[in-house]
Amino acid sequence: MRTDLYQGHDYYLMDEWLTEEHKLIRETARAWVKKEVSPIIEEAAEKCKFPEHLLKGLGEIGAFGPYIPTEYGGAGLDQIAYGLIMQELERCDSGLRSTASVQSSLVMYPIYKYGNEEQRKKYLPKLASGEWMGCFGLTEPDFGSNPGGMITNFKDMGDHYLLNGAKMWISNAPFAQIAVVWAKNEQGRIHGLIVERGMEGFTTPTMHGKWSLRASDTGELIFDNVKVPKENLLPGKNGLGAPLGCLDSARYGIAWGAIGAALDCYDVALRYSKERIQFGKPIGAFQLQQKKLAEMITEITKAQLLTYRLGQLRNEGRATSAQISMAKRNNLAMAKQIISDARQILGAMGITGEYPVMRHMMNLESVITYEGTHDIHLLITGMDITGFDAFK
Amino acid sequence: MKILVCISKAPDTTSKIAFSDNNTKFDENGVQFIVNPYDEWYALVRALEIKETLGGTVTTLSVGGADYEPIIRKALAIGADDAVRIDAAESDSLYVAKQIANYAKGKGFDIIFCGKETINYNGSVVPGMVAELLDLPYVALAHKIDLAGNTATIMREVPGGEEVLEVNTPFVLSAAKGMAEQRIPNMRGIMAARTKPLAVEAASAADASTTVKGYSLPPAKSGCKYITPENAGDLIRILHEEAKAL
Ligand SMILES: Cc1cc2nc3c(=O)[nH]c(=O)nc-3n(C[C@H](O)[C@H](O)[C@H](O)COP(=O)(O)OP(=O)(O)OC[C@H]3O[C@@H](n4cnc5c(N)ncnc54)[C@H](O)[C@@H]3O)c2cc1C
């Protein structure tokens, strides 16, 4: 890939709403990404392997659980800071952001929110530094959009639980030390369990053949009579609402991340349009290309405003799940359109690994599906405004 | 080692350069400021490395208004122990050098680090003036420094080669490229910077010795000229008559 010349774009001067510390956090994440990730991301995506040597650095820039309180190894930052970090990571690659989102929102968040003090003390500091990585097992081969139907289950054996079942499409699974697994008890109630690598009967085969999110490792979680110590059950919350609460946090980060991917493609396309000469002038001087670029920055600006406001609401504890769904859905649609237009502006160069556009385009096919598909988020908004459940 | 690092701000390299007040002032409107790279990447980071191996403290000093604070917080996030801001509008080099010297006088700094220049005005004169005002040895454009006790071995580039110098503390040094590698602050550093001391001191009495009469931008680049092989002779004529390069 070429030198990473990325510059942020802030058409409505929204930086004025950020604190100096927010800006420093964003600048730090951006500088780290440019130094450590941009030079290697294309090769990682080609090889379909997550660059594990980045984990320590991700921990150092605060990408793992930035909003977790400092007493548990987090940075105690607000939701805007979390969003900004996710935006900078996804600006480079959705796979990089996915690794951090899963660790922060799907592993650290449930342990912090639903775990007891011993669990928090045992896991959170190591997860914050990246010494340990975690994954989140909700989806199953036959239960994707409908996780409530899951088959994975555990039985109370007196001094331990016996876990059986299988999870599929699990980010970070191949290298994670721990998995937060959602399974039904004998009464059919969903609970979260922390399963550790090394427990007998627990395996994590890698899934191959992805054309999307190639720089992130995805695997299965297979539980064959795994004995899980009783102290590994998350006591704080049960029922489908427990995993859905984690998804709220992750989806919020994805809403920011999608803006990052869009900004990167806009930035590349804008620069290219000023440099590429056809018919004797820069292609950016033609109205058709200006239409694409002008619409891109308009849509990015709208998404930035929507998402910043959502961050404020989350800081105040007032953001609803439906509001988060709206932002995730809107920003993914926005980013996909921008990436597609950017690819066209780059002509044939746009399909090569010289530019990040195709990689972003392929990545977003996962992002628009995981953490609730595009359709499911629409149904959530639909139900919220009409009161009718159109899921079933 | 008690080290002072002078930190200046500079516009981000992608900034659009424009002037105001009848072309006598740099127009800061919409400009993003960064820590002057020579101060950050080379002077500050090398000072921190020295502190990490030999112990001691690293204090940063900036001469400027309240708008300097994000820059200073970044230096603290990278690892400086404390910071001082002399509350003054930056004026000419001698004025800034006098502020630095007046602050540093009698405080017992072993080394005063500066960057070799700021990337906006490229004056390269403040560190030399500071050394003169404090009556200290000065090594300019250094790209390597090692310390043994109070003796520093310093390398600097000279045309076509390298010069190795020895100097005893205290001294003033201006850091050039190669002295250290960029250090990106980490989250722990950013959090620690919140509570590190940043003292604001009043400017000492000093006057600027020069006034700016005007700035102008370099002439716009003219495009490429192609010369076909058959007309190679034209090249000599153009270089001679138009570019005046021969
Ligand atoms: C790269 C990647 C990483 C992932 N990481 C994780 C992870 O870490 N942990 C985890 O638990 N999961 C993970 N997932 C799984 C992801 O969350 C699921 O793929 C997603 O929830 C959709 O489920 P599904 O693929 O089974 O699709 P399905 O649910 O089968 O959906 C297929 C289609 O039917 C539509 N549909 C479904 N129900 C309805 C309805 N009621 N009305 C209208 N349309 C409907 C959907 O919108 C979709 O278009 C990951 C997926 C990918 C691709």
C-alpha cells in the first residue's frame, strides 16, 4: 500500500465539541495506526491472518475497554473517546476495529457489568493490556438473527456446570484466552459463562475462506462436555437482554467505526481527484466527480452529527437500543455508498491493493451483517415507532 | 540529570498558509497546531531516554499563550515530568531566547534541549541565543548524544562527514533528525498528563529587537515542461535563459 496520507475531515467544525484530551486520544490512535498498522494491513488481509503482534500496542493506546474504570485497568474515559478510538481503528481496517470492539464491548463490558468483583479483578486488567484476549460466543450455526433460539446449554452438576454446544462466526476465537459464552440453563434461561482456553473439551477451530474482514480471525467455539467452574458464571444479569446489552455497546462503537472507513475512502478519493488528469484537467474538476465527492462529505457530516449526539446520550445513560440501531444502520449504509463511489473515482487503481478502498468495501459486508443485520436494525426502528413486532 | 526541553508549537504540515494584517501576520484561522517535530521527536524523546537510563527529571518550557496548553499536555503525555509556560505572545527569536534564559538562570539544569529549528519560521537561532545569554557551551544540529558522568559525547553532521564533540554539563544543545525515534504517547501517559504540574509564569521584561514588515508566499510552481529527444538542444537554452540554473 502507498504511504498513508490520511487526514481527518471535519466540515461542520465538530472538533470544537471535543475536549483537548479527546483530540489527543484521537491523534494518538491515528499516529499509532499510521506507524504500526498501515504498512502491514494489506499483507495481513491478503494472508487472512490477524497480526497478533499488534495486541500490545492496541492495549497501550487504550483500545481495550477505554471506558472501563481505572481500578480495573481501563482508562475511565467517556463514550466519545471510545467512539473516536473505534473510528481511527476502522479508518484503517474494520478487522482491526472488530478485534478491539469485541474485547471492549463484548468481553470486558459484560465482565464489568454482569460479573462479580472477583471476576472483574481476575480478568479486566489483563484484558485491558491485551495480555489476554477474549471472544464472545452468541451466534450458532442455526441461530443468527434469532439468538434466543440457541441450543448451547449447561447443566448444574453440583460442583460445576457441564457445557455443550457450538458457536460459529466468532471473532478472535482462534487466539482468545477466554470466551464469554451465552448458553441456556436447564430451565431454558440464557446465562453468560466465562470459558477459558485449556478447559477440557473446549476447541476453537479457525474458519477459512472469508472474502471479508480477512485481517481479523474468525472461528468456532466447540463445547464437548466442558466442565466450567461455578465461579465462572456471570451473576449480574441473565436472559436475552444480557447479551443484547453488550451488543448495544459494540454497535455504538461500530457506528463510529463506519464513519472511519467512509472518511478514509473519501480522503483517498478527494486526493486522487485532484491529482488524476484526464482530458487535460484533474478529474475533480468534472461535475460528475464533484457530485460524488460533495455527496460523500455531506453524508459523512450528517453521520458525524448523528453519532456525536448518540455519544452524548450514552454519556448521560439515556441512549436507547433503538437509537443505537438507527446509527449503526444509517452509518453502514452511508459508508457502503461512499466506498462504492470512491472506488469508481479511482478508476482501475481503485480495485488494487495500492489503495484501501476494495478492502474497506469487502470488510463492510461483514460489518453490515454482524451485530444485527441491516434488516434487523430496520425492524428494531420499525417496532420502536409503530409498537408492532415484525420479527416473527 | 536535570533536563529542560524547550517546546514550541508549529502548524501541521498540511496547513494552508495565509497571512493577515497586511501580510505581516501568519493567519492562524483554521490551522491545526502540533508540537514542533524537532522539539518532540528528537529533543524531548532523547531527553526522556537519558532520564530513563540515568535518572533525573525532564521539564518542558514553552513561551506562548494559553493556546499552547494542548501542545504542552501532549509533551507531558509523552513523558515529561512537569511543564512551565511563560505567558507571553511569541515575538522575535531574541525575545523568546531571553524568556527561556531568564527562566532557566540559576535553576541548575544540566542540559537544555531545543529542536534545531521550528518548522514554521526555521530560524535556528533561539538555542544559540539561550546559550549565549546563559554563558553556556552550545552544540548545534546534534544527531547523537551519549553521556558518561557529566561528560557528553555529541555527534553532529558537517558537510560531507561527521564531527564528534565532547562537552561537560551544563550545556545547550539543538537536536536534529536521527537523535531519537518518534514516541507515540500511550493511554497511561495521556491519563497521567491530566495531573502533572503545568506552571504558568509571567513574562520577564524584554523587548523584541526586530519587527516583521511582510511575508509573501513563494511563486506558484509552474508545471512540467516536456522536451522531445529531437529538441534536446532546447534543454540547455531553457536551463540557461529561463531557469537561470546554468
Ligand atoms: C466476520 C464475522 C464476525 C462475526 N463475529 C461474531 C462474534 O464475534 N460473535 C457472535 O456471536 N457472532 C458473530 N458473527 C455472527 C453475526 O452476528 C451473524 O452472522 C448475524 O447475527 C446474522 O446471522 P446469520 O449470519 O445467521 O444470518 P441470518 O440470521 O440467517 O439472516 C439471513 C438473512 O435473513 C434476514 N432475516 C433474518 N431474520 C429476519 C426477519 N425476522 N425479518 C426479515 N429478515 C430477516 C437477515 O437480515 C439476513 O439478510 C460474526 C459474523 C461475521 C460475518
